[in-house]
Amino acid sequence: LIVNSDSTEQENLSRFFSSHGFPVKKTSNITESLKLAASVVFDFIVVDLELEDGRGLDLVRAIQKLNTLKSCSFIVTGKVVQVDTVREAMDLGVKGFLKSPVDIRKLEKLFQ
């Protein structure tokens, strides 16, 4: 699941995951993401920090409460990277944190 309100970044991430054999769903907000997460099991969820309707880390927290996604890995993206935000993401067990626009080579390294 790719949750990002930037359509270009959303497309780039979608191409990356599709090329690695993952089925991809895309949303741009928390509301749609929670509906999808409640009905589909995802291996990875890529969440932008700033969404149309709230904070990306609040979405991570909400999705982690769903029983169906206990083994899901989260990757967080953001244009503005602050130490406190990175720390909060890591405390939530986020697998990786990438600065936007996402460098696909850095994303690739998360899978090695």
C-alpha cells in the first residue's frame, strides 16, 4: 500500500514495488488507507509524513492496531526530516525512513 498525496512520488513508488512482484494499492489519505488496511493484508506500507487528512505516523499507529497487519513492514517518506520525527518512526518499528523525493536506489537498499 502506498499512501502519498504527491502523484509523481506515488507513481514512482508504485513502479518500484510492481517491478519487484508486489501487487500495489494507492491512496492519498488516512481514511481510504484504513479502509484498505482493514480488508487487505499488505507486506509493505509506504506512508508519507504529511497526508491530506493528517499525519502519516498517526496512520502507522492506527494500522498497527489492526490484527490483520501485525507482520506488515512500514517505510516512511517525508520532505522535511526532523530528528524527533525519525525517532518517533523508529519507536513505532518503521523499517525505513526516506527523504522525499524518494531516491529509488536508497529504497532498493532497504530490500538487500
